[in-house]
Amino acid sequence: MDPEAARNARDSLDLVFHMSNILDTGLDRHSLSVLIALSELGFNPEALAAVVKEFRRETPASSSVQSSAPSAP
């Protein structure tokens, strides 16, 4: 990738990350980068959003299971 294209990609990711923060999505730069790449490969953005929502729904359940497990003495 030439330096100009790399700078444009970085600037675009910065803009998307800023919009993500305004919308309070909770997505980090890496997650956004992966989602953008998948979208550019032709994955349906609505399906990607549904997957992110599903992961978020499952995460609290798995973290509560871990926190309720007895700790070692």
C-alpha cells in the first residue's frame, strides 16, 4: 500500500471511530477495522451488526458464570 493510501485508510478509520464514539457503540478501533474489512469483502453490514449485537448479548452471561465460580483458596 502506498503512503497516500495508508494515510487515507488511517484517516477514514479515525473518522469511523469518532462517529462510533458519538453513537456510543463501544467498539474499539480494531473491531471497527475488522468490520470494515468484512464489509468491503461483501459481507452484509446488517448481518454484521446482528452478529455484534448477539455477541454483546452473550458476553454478560458468560462473564457472570465466570464471576460466580468459586475461587481457589
